[in-house]
Amino acid sequence: MEEQYIESAKAWLGDEYDAQTRAEVFALMQGDRKELEDRFYRMLEFGTGGLRGIMGVGTNRMNTYTVGMATQGLANYMLKAFPEEELSVVISYDSRNNSREFASYAAKVLLSNGIKVYIFDNIRPTPELSFAIRHLHCKAGIMVTASHNPKEYNGYKVFWEDGAQITPPHDKLIIEEVAQITSPSQVKYDHELHPDPVGEDVDEAFVNSVLSLTLSPESVARHRDMKIVYTPLHGTGVRIVPKALRQLGFTNIINVPEQDVSDGDFPTVASPNPEEHAALEMAIARAEETGADLVMASDPDADRVGAAVRDGNGRMVLLNGNQTASILTSYILTRWKELGKLDGRQYCVKTIVTTELLTAICAKFGVELYNVLTGFKYIAEVVRRNEGEKTFICGGEESYGFNVGEFVRDKDSVVTCSMLAECAAWLADSGRTLWSYLQEIYAEYGRYAEGLLSVVKKGKDGQEQIQAMMAGYRANTPQEVAGSRVVKVIDYNFPEKTGLPKSNVLQFFLEDGSVVSVRPSGTEPKIKYYFGARGENAETRVEALKSHFAE
């Protein structure tokens, strides 16, 4: 094993690598062997969504060489998948360090393979990239982003012609092509070639599609001066979310100036993750300073939204992803019913680790609900499958992702922010708030609570530990969890039993009605535990489950 990673490192001293890269690799070989091993013990995995990893030199890092090789593999697959067709790809990127460089490099590789390329003239959100694929009639799209990961990371998401992230069979077939590109010498690259820029025309079309989903324009008009604090957390949302809110009709959008700055070092937050309270602290402070009742924050590529609202005592409290999805699903279905738009041909979608409260809400309105694997690409897959037969209303996942309508085939902070603000205006018509509406939902359907525990296991050793933990749960299934007997286990490794694609996920159903789901993260070095409970003591029960697995 040691010889393998050393040989991989030595290969990076060859002439196909630039002088700076060769110097860095040489220095690593004289220094910490553990660091050298982590950088070269494997190729950075091109998974079912693309690449994601720490930036730096090495086969197991994000750099122009790993990006170039992945793009060559993608080009090779596209040329096979669409023979004799005119091919085009649209590329966007976020504010992370090196994102523009990686996007430009990928564009030139595709152009060198005879594929037409559009590239945004500046940072743009992932949902706009998804929209642009179909708007520009492209066969694929690339988004350079590591979403909400820490600043050391970057990534590369691949989308297909329907605007959704790649799913079977394309994902596996692209992976096979990428695996055959083992050296930069196999990558076609002509730095003289230049892609076609795209900009405000696509912005306008995208925002117009968001505005077409509006359900309560009169409410917005009546409460247009409602104070809304929005922060992009140094990311792409700064270019689109305030624009959409203003065109929707809201006139009092309050920003956090320090966080409007597009900066890949994310200087005002420890992590640009709207799931974490610390990321919203500055925005909440602005709300206290200005008297705003709604705070919204999007992550760097603006597909996820974290929100804070005032509770019954006037204190700002954070909504989790399940609560936001429940509020919006209830609001949207209520308005669809009031507007006479429900005729039995509509549906919603959630993931298997997302709150069962959505199941109850959809059942009340007689709206079909699909349950899919974790990841918005599986929600998009249902939309693609039903296109022309049924109408997708909305869908969400616990990890702060939500979408409405069929224009975008991924989670979308632009439409989510617009819908949350619109819902707040609609509630204001009757003297209610987003928080009081959530309490109404609990009163009608029962108290639901959810929780998440992420255990970080970094590096090669961490990856092996996570694999061992999952194997351990399968070999020695828990008989009891936090005082309640395990009455049912679902192992998503067996698609013939679940009806869903194979996935490394386990679910334990307990006698008291609680559910525990366990899965390795697909984007970070973590194993994740999801907890769900229902009843008056639901929050207490979730905390007990967390404690059990944290020990």
C-alpha cells in the first residue's frame, strides 16, 4: 500500500504537471508521509453526483488535473450517449476559491472535444444552472461548488439534459468513463478556445419562472413593506434572491453588508452552512436591530435555506429543514385547494429521512406523496418520470432543501425564500405568523420532532471506520435503542425489498413509534444518524436517541 501511494506521488513529478505542482509534490515527499498518503492513496472518487474534496495537489484532491480528467471522462460519455447530435453544456460556479478557474478549465476541455459550452459571466446559484440546462437546450450542465462544506473544499456536480443531477444509468456509465482517464496526457485541452457567456437574459427568465408560482399576490401587495433579512453567506444567492423578492413585490429587504461580499474564505462564519445557528448569528442580529420578523440565509451555491422566525414571546428561533418543509407544504396545498387547482393528478415528494408530518399533511389534502432515497436527484427523478402525466407541486428533504414546480430539478433557495416570504404575508392577513402557523400544524396533525447527529471520521482511516460501523450494524442489529425495542429493520442495500435503488442506509423502527436512520454522508467524511419521533414528548425522545448514539 505504501509503495502504491508513493508511486502515485512520483507520477506527479512528470512533465505533464506544471512546475508549481511538481514543487509542492516534491516538498510533500520530503515531509509528512501521512499527509502524502492521504493525498495520493486513491483517485478522488467521481461519485454518483460528481466530485467533492479538499483542494490541493494530489490524486485525492480537487485541482485542475482531477477536474480535467473528470471532464474528459464526461465528454467521452456524452459523445457516446448522443452520437451524431449537436452537443452543448452550460457551466456555473460559486464563490469558492478556485471555482472560476475549475469552471474555465472544464469548459476548455469540453470545447476541445467539440462540445459547445455556455458559461455564466459570474457566480450563479445551482438552481439557476438547473433551469439554464433546459432553457438553453443543453445536454448537460456542470456546477462547480462544494455546497455548504468548509472553505477548504470544492466540488463538481454533473446535471443531465432534464436539469437534474445524474441518476442511473448515466451516473454509473459516466463513472466508468472517468475511471479510464488516469493521466492528464489523456485530456484534450486547448487554452485558445473560449465558451459563450450567458448572463442577465437567463437571470430574467429564471426569476420569471419563480414568480409564476406565486399563490397569494394580493397578500404580498398588502404586506409589501414587511421586513425581511436575507444573507447569502458570501455566496451566489446575493445575485438572485433579493432580485426575486423585490420583483415579487416586497420592498423592505434588509441585507447583512459584510456577508454580501462574495468571498471563498467565508470570513464572517466558521462554516457557510445555514443548518448551523452560528451561520445565522449576524443576520439574526440585523433582525433584532431592525425589528424584522423573518430571517433567511442561503448556502454558497444557494440551493439550501435556513430560516429564523419570531416565536410567541418575540424571540428569534431557527426553523429546521423539516419544519420549513412542513410549513410550506401545508401553505401550498391549502392555497392550491382554495384556488381549485387540486384534481387528483398532483403529487408531492419527500425523502425517507424527512419528517412523516409531510405524509400526514398530504393525506389530509388527498395528494399523493412519493418517498425516495436521500438526495434531491431522486425527487427530480420522480418529476421526470411523471412529466406530462401528473403535476409536481412541491418536495423537500430534512437537510434544508425544498422546491416548488417543475422549472428547476433540484432544491432551490430562490423559490423557497420567495414562498416563505409569501406565506408570511398570507398569514399576516389573519394576524398569524410563521411560528404560530407551525403550532397550528402540530395541533392538527400531532407533535413531530426530528434530530440529526453527524459523527465526523476524516481521512482514509475515517472512511474505513465508517464502513466498519455500517457493517457492524448489519452483522449485529440492535435489539433495543434508548429503552425501546427494535420491531422492524429496513436495509436499503436490497432494492428488491424496498422498491428503491440500492443505497447504504439502515432504518430501525422502534416499538414507541420512533425511527432511526443511519447512512454515510455522500459528500462529507461523516456517518449520519437521523431521528424522528411523534407525541407530546417527541423532543425529549429525540434527545434520548441522540444521546444513545453519541456515546
